[in-house]
Amino acid sequence: MKTAVLTGGTGFLGFWLLKELIKNNIFVHVLVRKNSKRRYKLNNISGIEIIELNMDEISDLSQYVKSADVFYHLAWEGGRNEFSDQVENIKYSVNAMETAKRLGVKQFIVTGSQAEYGACSQTVDESCQPQPNTAYGMCKLATYNILKLYSEQINLPLTWVRVFSVYGGGDNDNTLISYLLRCFKNNEILKLTSGTQMWDFLYAEDAAAALYLLGQKGKDGVYNLASGESRPLKEFVIEARDLISPNSKLNFDLKSSLNIELRANIDKIKTVITLLISYIRILIEEKNHFEI
């Protein structure tokens, strides 16, 4: 992979992926929504081309980009239960794949979500039957099913990555980690549920590295992306408190009817990434040998 197209590059995970691609000398065509408030994040970054294009205009991308090796599609719009907005993403994703085919890309990589599995209390692998219970999860799953069929028809490998809970710099304001940091900073008491549900956190830089590696040698299929190590959520909160603000008080008495747990089996992606790392090392050794 020498060139890539990236949608959603100013989003949380998308921006981490952009940095990972640049770090590995991949030239990136970054699509940015017109009048985007987050466009400033791309200022003074070398090794990229910024293309202002809304997702409903994705079919016009070939006017700006002639070819690319990999297409990363991370853009997604709408609230978790805003059905009308969520459904639009299905159309945008199909148009993005169609455009990718015209650009001659070798692989189409899309971020799905653990929300496709729904409320699970057991460890899930890629063979588990998805049972989404939100508009977001349902439309992600619908997009996967449609793109899978379409990819077979147009002979474009599809890599669908179901992302679990990712954290890191630039995280969205409504996540648990962001809430913790705000409370620590303002010396507020954290109000939380019992925290007994099992959870899985993965650092954003590691998630981005995995996405980069998946684009290196055409590994199509569905992959869970998580740390693979689940612990009671309460343990993560206490650990964060002890590291950042030891004197902060925690309140785990909030009641909740939600029963969502994150327990991911990541054997499939670990196996593939291990093979990809070995492949890359061989290429580097061969390159160094010829240079000598």
C-alpha cells in the first residue's frame, strides 16, 4: 500500500488512523465535509491531499483522485437511534464502494461496530449471530450485508472491522473516559452505575495500527477489533482514578436498566496481524539486503 483514500479522517478513530498511515509513509487523500468545523485538525500535515466533499457527493471523488491502493471508509452520521439519518449511511457506503471500484483500489475497509452484536453477556466472535438493538447497530449490520454482496459482484475485497470500545486523545465528549477526565479536572464526584458489567478498552493508537496492517495485504472478511481482555468496568474506573486523581470520590449507586457488556474474542484478527507483521518484516529485510 502506497496510497489510500480516507473518509472520516477528522473523526476520533479516523484521525488516529490518518496519523498511522502518514507515519508509515502512505500518501492519504482525506475527504472532509464542506465547512467542517474539524478541518483545522489537518492544517500543516504533510503527505496528504485534503478533498472537501460531502458523503452525498462521494461519487464525484474520481474527479479529484485518479487511483489509490486502499479505501478506508470511516465516515458515519447520525445519533444512535435517529433512524432516518442512520439509514442514509447505507446509501453513502454503497456509493463509496462503487467509487472505490472505479479508482481501482485493491481493498475496501470499513469500520463496523460492536453495536451490531446487540446486548451480549457472553464473549462474541465473528461467527456469533448479530442482534442489534439500536438504529446505529442495525444500519451498520445492514451496510455490512449489502456491501458483502456488492463486493462479491464487483470483485472488490471487503474488510469489515467491528470496533469495540476505543479510547485516546481527541475522544468524543460523551464517552465514559471523557466524563472521567472532566470530573477529575473539576474535582467533581463521579456518578456511575455499579460497574459490574464486563468491558473491553483498546487504545486508539493500537486500533489505528491494526487498521493500517489490515490494509497491507488484502485481508478481507469480518474482524473484531478490541483488546481481547475484559474486566469489570468498575476496575477500569478505579485504576484511572488512582493514576490521575487519587483523591477523587466515586459513586457507583446509579441505577440502569441497560445490560450491555463488551467481551470480544479477537483470535481472528490477532492471527492475521501476526502474519502481516511477519510479511512486512520480510519485505523490509529484502529491501535492506538489496540496498546493501
